[in-house]
Amino acid sequence: MSDIPSDLQYVASHEWIRDEGDGVVAIGVTDHAQDLLGDVVFVELPDVGTEFANGDDIGVVESVKAASDIYAPLSGEVIAVNEELQDTPELVNSDPYSDGWFIKIRLSAPEELGELLDADGYSAVCESES
């Protein structure tokens, strides 16, 4: 079974969300997602200052198997991008919940946090896909 930290929140499209405080969250893809993708070779992320709505495409992860869209799990503005992924995209595979984060956003609709899955809910999503 994939690693599903209980201190994060999730969406069914396999992104995780970590509340950083002050209306800022970090976003990445889950261990389950990186496992399905295989070896990540490229990550395309939005520019700082980009605004998007919940569900918008915000980037692409390319692996040796396929290219997959990354979806915004919440509405907001990008305030930071993980620049390390340009040179070392494999961080998504080796450390998806820490060094492999994608972006940080300032929330424009904090109430959307209440719509996210907890670890148990996300685990049930993963089991239903097996």
C-alpha cells in the first residue's frame, strides 16, 4: 500500500495538500500517483503569480510511461514553485511529500479546504482503483 500521511489532505485526482498556515498551502502528487507514473523525467509547473480555480490544469508530469496533468485542488494564486524539480524531477519519486512538492498557493477560497479528503478517504479512493 502507498504511503498516505495522516497530516495531509487529498483529492481523488491524487494531489496532496499541506496547510502551511496564513492561507498558504503546498501541493504535490501522492506516493500512489508517483508509483503509477513510474520514473518522472520532467515536471512543467505554472509561473509565480498565476491564478487558477479549483480543478484547473496547473501543470504536467512526464514519466517514462506517460504524461499526466496536474490539477489545482484549490483556488488561489501561485506564490512559490519548486525550482529544484527542473533539474531533479526524480524528487517526485524519491520524496513526493517533502522535497518533491510542486507549488505553494495563497488560497482565494479557503472554504474549499473543507471539501478535501483525509488520509482514510484518500486510501478508500486508492483501494477502489485497484
